[in-house]
Amino acid sequence: MNLSYYNDQFALQVGDTVYVDGKLEGLWGRVTAVNYSFKIKLSDYKRVIAVADTHISGELRMAGSHLVSFDPQTIPYEKIITWFKAPDKEDDVYVSGSDDHSFRLDDLSGMKVTSAIAERGHDYYTENRVVYLCIDRGHGRGIVEGTSPYEIEFDYGGGEIKNLTCSCYCGYPCKHTFAAMLQLRETLKLLEEHDGFDWNEGGYAAAISQGAFFSFAVDGKTTGSFVFR
């Protein structure tokens, strides 16, 4: 379904991922055509309000179902979140809190999730719904696709996870956080086994699912290049 929107803020190109206001607010769409010759009644049209930054430049390594970078400039969280979520409004206010609970990444029973949540979280993990993870000097962030994109935050050091939170409505350890921990554990293990990656608390690593990368960074693009080794 192609719909027309007014744009006076961005230099749009065919293939760009955009967000609009109106009935489709909060959902991303793809630019299929750009028209510079028109005369319209402005009140009849909704507007393009944001453009996702899908330009990727840098080296990505394969690690199972995900692609990994050790460069903070290649797939930073601030860039990738625009692929899944429209910018916050000026009057949006967020608050967060966490307790002192911690658990070891190699023993997720310490999360104390129910068997039903663990099963559903495992499904999310195997379905590659954990589309992004990063750890920057011990602070981690992630994105999990559910009925909407959910944002995960945590601290990681010495093999332990602390201050784990999710932007969903659950007031307890949820399927999104369980899925994220399964993916984090797998990705770190693969890096250690295949790339000799030695994690340290002052380091950086980010991972994006191959599906998300090709859907947003490649699909619809007509220029760019890959280097395979």
C-alpha cells in the first residue's frame, strides 16, 4: 500500500526508512517515490517526521545469527534504535529503577523467571527476535522485537548481570530480558571460540541480527559495497 506524505525537513531518497504522523504514527515505512512537482492543500496531508539512519560503514564479523562490530561508530545503539522506533516526543518522560538483584550469565536460573516465561523467552531467542545487543564499558543495551520494539538495559562485569530492565509493562523478569540474556551468552561464547575475543569490562562490542541488517541496511539500497574475506 503506497500513501503520500508531505516532507519539508529531509532530503529523502527512494529506499529510505521513515516515520510519519497520523494513523500510521510509530510505524516505519519505506520511501517508494519522491515527487518535487505538485500543488496540494497542506491540511490534507500528514508529514514525514523522522528518517532512520541506515548508513553502515565499518567491519562486521559473523557470529551465528548475528553480525558483530568492535567499533563504537559502526552500529551504535543510537543509530540502530531508529530502525525500530520513532523518535520520542518532546513531552515524553521516562523514569526507571532497579533493585540489587544480580545473577551469572552462565546460570540463568538466577533470573528467577517462571517456566512459562523461560519457554516463551527461549522462543523469542530461537526466532531471532533479539535484533540488537551492545556492551560499552560494562553497560549493556538491547532491542527485542515483540508486539512493539522493547528496549533492554543492564550492567555486565565479572560474568554477572545487574540492573536488568525492560521497557515492557511487566513488573518482573520478562520473556524479552530472558531472550536477550540467552542471545548475549551465545554471542559472547561464539566470539571467544572463533575470534579469540577476550572480554574486558572496559571494552565494546555490538551485535545486530543478520535479518535486521539486511532488511534495513541493504534492502532498497542501490549503492554501496561489501567486502568479503
